[in-house]
Amino acid sequence: MGIDEVISPADARGSSPGKDQQAAGVGILLQIMMLVLSFVLGHVLRRHRFYYLPEASASLLIGLIVGGLANISNTENSIRAWFNFHEEFFFLFLLPPIIFQSGFSLSPKPFFSNFGAIVTFAIFGTFIASVVTGLLVYLGGLMYLMYRLPFVECLMFGALISATDPVTVLSIFQELGTDTNLYALVFGESVLNDAMAISLYRTMSLVNSRDSSGQNLFVLFVRFLETFVGSLSSGVAVGFTSALLFKYAGLDIDNLQNLECCLFVLFPYFSYMLAEGLGLSGIVSILFTGIVMKHYTYSNLSEKSQHFVSSFFHLISSLAETFIFIYMGFDIAMEQHSWSHVGFIFFSILFIVVARAANVFSSAYLVNLVRPAHRKIPVKHQQALWYSGLRGAMAFALALQSVHDLPEGHGQTIFTATTAIVVLTVLLIGGSTGTMLEALQVVGDGHDVGSPGESLEGDNDLLAPNNGYIAPSYDEETSSANKIKMKLKEFHKSTTSFTALDKNYLTPFFTSQNEDEEDEHDEPRPSSRRAGFRGHM
């Protein structure tokens, strides 16, 4: 299911159009009932602060239960006919609003204050995790510990499984209240590493389809840069274009608000389709379109349109996220998986734990090299980052695509292993996140994350340099002669320079807001559901 060509139910069963329409209605009704049940159950769990079963886990379990009941009641075939869709459905309809909302809901101050660290974790760290996972899986196959895959296919698996999706972790971070910087790092990494993982996976897939070998590693690297940078550039360009349009078109008047909202909603999908049409990554493009549109375009909207677009993207991303977890559970229960390769699943779980540690601790080491003493990432925060690396919708969608991209046995093995990893990480890590945060003593500081009406002034103690590592400071002299360290420091300083460039030139050029309005949206945490990304990628 989800991997075969969609066959018309009329052709499959030879039934009349009226009965087909009735069956389709029953299938849609079932999906709506599961969505309603998931939202209601999630609300009850959240209201009673039952952190051992987060909302995403509850949605996954609902899908598992319904799929299991369908198998038991011998209604599998009829239900399968109306749940059968391609991975393109994920990438065209479900993932774009989620990824856009991720970028759109970023809080500028903590995000850009930690931008250097976030980029290090999301790009360098994700690359390290992908390579380490791929190498370990390949070596495991050579040692007959697990099902053996070709080297490039191992790297493809490493790329797709490195896409972390801490939906449940962030929702519990939001409920319990964690350090501002830790939240910003986890949220920022989850936003950017999805884009990185997609670019890596598609680059590896291209190399694999051309039967390329290790001698083309340079071509692989160039292709990756071309995809990632090109997608980023197209997304930023569309975002800036939208900002100029709304600044000078004069749409922020009462009788044009519908047009204003319609155009704003269309720009993200325009960015996505433009990148796809150019052979780039639409997901990467729409992510950066979301970041730019929130920072520049949003302030050019009328007040009513601002409320509408915020609520609209919050709504569709919540529906998409919930449906993805329901569908994952449903698919796991009804699909014929390759459970014969249990060793592949077991060792893959061990390998991604090791790769996640290599990602977090090596990236944190590089970040701490260039940061002054009062801004270094504490070991407890590094441990929380390591623990928060659960897998979710992005890994599942890429694994679903791998069934098409790889030979039948290989793709199915990767898909089965990925679904098992998703279920285990969502249920186990999601359910134990509260206990983990309390054990690491990174909660209970009295700051409720993203609470309604929370003001920046109320969080000044968190933003102060002597209470964390959010305020950039580069006044301390360094006696180290290490050239790498100095280059990293210069790169880190560039984020501060970008802040000045943005304030003095970009914001005045692309927006019509004054300085007071600029700070209006600088909340310490995103208040949208994905900024508890629950309801993330």
C-alpha cells in the first residue's frame, strides 16, 4: 500500500459507479473519524499532562489499531483501495505545508542568535550522521551481521534515516518549559536537517541510478551543492519577490483582503513547484520561502490578513501532520513488510544511535571551539539534543520513495526497517521525553514555552548573556593560533553581521514597518503547533 500504482476501484472490483462512490465515502469517513479521534485524544492527553503518550504517538497508535482491525475483519482489500496513494501525495500535499509552517513559525531572536550552531548541527551534523550510518550499515553487511546492501544504497539509507523529526519532543519541551537556547537548537535543527536529508538522499539516488562509483565523489558533492544552494536561492528569491509585491501593490485595504490572503497562500506552492520544475528540491525551497515570508512579507499584510494566514497554515500543517502519523500506523499494520531481515532492523537502530551521537557531540565540539565560555553548549544540552533525534514523517516518506528507487528486495527492506525505527522512536523516545528532561535538569525554570501572550520583556533574563548562551558576544580575545578555529570564529561572527545587515538594509527595503513593529513578532518561542512541532516536520 502506498507504493503501487493507483488502480481505479471500479476496474479492480467491476462494481457500479454508485457503489464505488459509496465505498469512497466510507473510506473518507473513516479517515475523518480517525482525525477527529486523534485531535480529541491529543487534547485530553495534553490537558491532563500525560506525557507518556504524546499526541503524535496517539495518532500513530490509532492508525495501528484501525489497520489491525481491518486485517482481522477481512476488510483489508476494500479499505486498502481508498488508502492507497503514492509517496508523491506526501511530497506534493502533506509535507509542503508542514515544512512551510516550520520556516514560517521560526522565532527570529533565539533562532538567529544561535544560527551558527543550528547550521552546524543541521548541515555538518546531518552529513556526519548520514555517512556514519551508511558506513556502519555497509560494514555490518560485509560482516554478515545484517542484510547486505551496495555502498551507495547504504548511503541512501543513511541519508533518509538521518532526517530527525522531534514532533513529540518539542511538544513536551513546550509543555514543560525548557531553556530557550536548547529549544531553539532542537527546533532549528529539525527545520533545517529535513532539507539537508532530502538533498543528500536525492543526490545519492541520482548517483545510484547512474551506476556511479566512488570515483565520482566530487561529482556527488557538486551535485549536492547545486541542489541545496539552488533550492535555497529559489526559495529566498520567491520570498523576497512576495515581500516587494505586498509592499508596493497596496493590497492591505478592506476590499482587497481576500486577494491579499489568496496571493500569500499561493506563493509557497509557487516556490515549491518552481524548484521542482528546475530539477531542484521543492521542500528546501519552500522551507526558506517560509522563513523569508515570515520575516519580511508578513509585516506587509493587513492585520486581518496576518491573523488569517497564521491560522490557515497552522490549520493545514496540523491536519497534515496528524494524518501522516495516522497513515504511518495504518500502513505498518496493513503492509506486507520484509520482517525476515530482523538483523537489519536491530543493527540499524544501534547504528543510528551511534551516528546521532557522532552528529551531536562533534558538532557541539566545533561550536564550543568558537564560543566564549559563557556561551558554550552545556553537556546536559548536548545529551538532550542526542536523545531528541527521533524519526518521523520525513524518514517515512523518503523510505516509501526508496521502494521505487531501489531494487524490490532492497527498497522493501529499507522501508520495513524505517517504519520499525519510526514506531520505536516515536513511542519510546516520545513517551520518555519528560522523564529525560527532568533527569537532565533542563526543565522547571519557570519559563513556559510559547504560552499565549508571552512577551519578550518577560523573558529578558533568558536573553541576558549571563544566563545562557543566546546573546552573541565576540569581545573575548583568543590566544589560539589554530587556523580552523579562527575561520570558524569568523563564520560565527558573520551571523552577527547578517543581523546588522538585516536591520539596517534588508528590513527597510523589503518591509514598510517601523522599528516598533519589527520587534512585535520576536517572541522567544514559536506559538504555532509546529513550534511545538506537533502539531514538525
